[in-house]
Amino acid sequence: MITFALAVISSVLSFHRVHAEQTPNIILILADDMGYSDLGCYGSEIATPNLDRLAHRGVRFTQFYNSSKCEPTRASLMSGQYWQDTGFGVKRGLTMGEVMKQRNYATFAVGKWHLDRNPVDRGFDRYFGHLAGGSHYFRVAGSQRLDHDVFTQPPGDDFYMTDANADYAIQFIDELQRDAPDKPFMMYLAFNAPHSPLHALPQDIAKYHETYRAGWDIIRKQRHQKQIELGVTKERGKLPPRDPSVPAWETLSQREKDFESTRMAIYAAMVDRMDQAIGCVLNRVKEHGEEDNTLVIFLSDNGGSASDPSTAPKTVEGLLGENGAGKDGYWVGIGWSNVSNTPFRRYKCDMGNGGILTSCVASWPAVIKTGGRLIDEPSHIIDLMATITDVAGPPISETPSEKLPGKSLQPLLTDSPRESHDALYFHLFHNRAIIADGMKLVSSWDSPWALYDMNADRTEQNNLASRHPELAASLQKRWESWYADVPEKRWNASLGEPRYRRIDDPEETYNRRTGNGDEIIVVKRSEASQGRKPQPRKKQATSK
């Protein structure tokens, strides 16, 4: 009897040792305002060897959706809920940090937070980054924190935010390996790059000095062709037309071409440096012997941004600034965002696929045995909480938890079937969408509902609403029923789509979005030249 009892105890202990050895580390990496095609493994000419290597060893998703803007995406990602349920900032429900602490994980947050409070008050053991929605890259932001403490500018002139994020990510991992080497960790690594302002290191900009002189029309076609070869787009036919407000590259003046090619070179340098930073973090994980047992997931919070609210002079000299590394206030602009979001139409804040469909790479060498696979199953940022809790196992003690809408990605990682989402819902300001049964009903900028087949027309060129009015009406009813029940609604009427701004326009008289959809700035060249700050005109929010 004693022998049997000892055998049982030994078996139980053995099970727990095996489970502990298999409990993975998790690194969730988020880019900011990066388009679907900006990685090499998704068609780009930008050098991203570290993320490309992850894709080669892991999987790439070709239909992974976000919430189209920084803060709502972060709210959904961090809570596992639609942002309309948890609220901007995560006002209802637990954070990833809190649920992973319940599973005895060390929890780290690094980079842009853009949610309520401080991560160390919301389940994270350590934090380095800025609490606000944006940051300078060469100067420490006022909201920069190291844990609870205000982080001040280090001495010297070599501070660069992307590198600093990698440095502190590595420091947190090193400290854990020193103090508790058997404890698994979950790291949320949220880069500010390549969000504006356009700031990059001169040596990185130099790599792309000539690249974009070919112009956005040629670069966009080259990316699309590479995507077809890679299999990350199903589109075999015609690339959607250039955004109607963006002029053909060959119609630009030489001064405009110089400016535009330079600002895209800076943007590319920011993506390049982010990939270098990711490589540094992953190399340290490998040095600690944890590479095989670490699940890494990379994605972007939304598509490329069409916003271009800067009133700074549109010259190469102004763009680069005195140090040749980019100057405050510049954005990449709609012409190049149209390229970033290849092959899709529309942008950040839109519910078109250019706004809500992100590149997503996952790597887990111990589990993903067939590298380089493409996954076309519709997935969403609400699935990330379900995934990390699934791979981490149950909490160490029973705690009440609500049913979340996400579905774990783990079956897809192992090339197993997964129950599909019944529907995916989207809304932000004046933009709405629902995806169900391979069909997407969408309205951007208060336009009439349009219906697209996501299996045959993911670039949204063939509106089927008039051919299938009953299906469109049914999907509209489902969206309206969902929207009626969510506790948080942010609705305002649209004043028009983003438009390209020519340098040589005699007067800037049209409305230009600031990027969040609820503020319009009207700028006249006479005001900019006299140094007067343009006054924002606040729109009155309307309810529906």
C-alpha cells in the first residue's frame, strides 16, 4: 500500500515537473501604425531579417484583424474583450498582466501603454515606457516611467526610444534569469515605431536614401508582386487603384519627389531599427536557452495612417532637421500609407482592410514543427488573451472569470482545426463593419453599407450589396443588435475622407484629419508662413 502511494506521489510530482518544463514564456510584440506590407515576409523591401526569420520558423496569418486605432486595439488586446465592452483604457475586466500573475508568471510591460493608470498597478511586475499615446524618439516623454518612477533623460546624446525599449526588455529578462530562472515570463513589448513623428538614426536612414526615388506607384506594384509570390495575398488580378486623392508619382515636381522619398526613407529606417531591436531581445532569450520554449507573437495595432497634420515646411532640410535624423511634427502621409497597406484600400481608423487587417507572425519552435506556414483563418486581437491563458494553463487558484469572446490560436499554431468565430464586429467613430461566414459588411466615413466576399475579394473592389440585398440587410441587423448591447459607444459624423496635400497648393483650404477622427484642423499657408498656430475646430459628437 505504501509502495502504491509513493508511486502515485511520484507520478504526480513527475507530471508537475513536465508541465513546469513545458510552460512557455510568452513575448507579445506590438508595432504602432505599421501597414500590412511593411515587413519583408509580407512583401516589403524594408530589411526585417529578424521578423522574417520568425516567419520562416513559425507561421504567418493572412487574415488577422485589429481595432483600427492605437487605444481601442490596446484595450481589446489587453483585456481579451471588444473595446466597446471593456472601454477605452480597460475600465472593465482584468488585464493580461493580472490573469498571467494568477498563473504564476513574471509579467513585464515595455513601451507604449496608452491605457488607464500604470502597468505596475494592473498586474505587471515591471514597466518601462511612456504612458501616453505618443512619444518623441530622441527625448524622454513627460509620461515616461520606470515602474512607478518618472524616468529622466539619460546623460549623453545617444538615447533612442526604440533601442531603449529593447534594452529594458533585456534587463527585465536578465534579472528574472538571475533571481528566478525556473519562473516563466510574459512580456508585452509595445514599440512606438513607426508611429509619427518621423525620427530615425542617420545610419538607418542612409540605407534607404535611394530606395524610394522610384516612387510610390512602382514600390506598391513591387510589393504586390512579392506578396503574390509569398502567398500572403490571394489577389492574382489587378491591384486596386491608387488612392484617388494621391497624384501619380510622375506628376510630382522634383522638389515634391525629394521630400516624399526622404520621408519614406525615414519611415523605413524606423521599421528597420524596430526589427533590429526585436532581434536583440530574441537573441538574449536564445542565450538564456529559452528560445524553443518561448511563444513570440508580432502584430500591428492598426494599418498605416493617412493623417498628415503637420504645418512644418515640406522640405528635405526641414524633414531631416539639424541632426539628419528627423524632426518633430512630420508624418509619413497618405501617399506612402497607401503603399504600406498594400494590397488593401483605406487606412488607420477606417474599417476597410487597410485599417483593420494586420501582418501577424507567431513562432514557438517547441510546438510549431512545420515552419513557414500561412494561416488564413479569420482571427482577431481578442484571441490573444485566450491564447496566452490557453498555453499557460489554468490559474494556480480558482478565481472567478467572465466568458471572453476570443478563441485560442494554439490549435492553428499546431496545424489543427479551430472553431471559427461566428462573427467579428468593428466600430470606431463613423466607421462600422461585421465579418461573418466569409462576407464583410462595411461602412467607412458614413458611406452606405458595402458588401464584400473576403474569400474572393479581400481588397474590397467588388461591392455585392445590390446583388445580395437580403444578405446585406441580415448582416446589418446583426451589427446593429451587437452595437445596441455594448456599453461604450463613440460615434460622430464624418466630415470627409483624408486627402493628399500637394506642396505647391497655393492655399490649404481643405480639412485634414489629425488621426483620431474627432478633431479637424484647417490650415492656410499664410498662417503657417507667419508662424501662427492653426486653431482646431472641434466637431460636435452625435449619438446614434
